Amino acid sequence: MVERDGNGGWGGRALEVRIVGSKATATPTGDTFRSIFGLRSTWFRVR
């Protein structure tokens, strides 16, 4: 996670997510990540 809004548990909703692959790195918004992975909210945690 690159950036959260700071509200509530886990530091809040995801505003920006960094995805690191073997050939490239992407930094989608939290809403774009949510949409791509079929999540219902930007309130998620990735380990």
C-alpha cells in the first residue's frame, strides 16, 4: 500500500496501491485496484 486516507482501522481506505512484478511496477489508485480485483470497497488489506 502506498497511501491511505488515515481514517479507521488499518489506516483507512486505500488511495494508491503499488504492485511490483518481475518486469514492471504499477501504481493504480485504490479505486482502480478495487475494480480490477472485484472488491466491493477500497477498505481492504493486502499481506
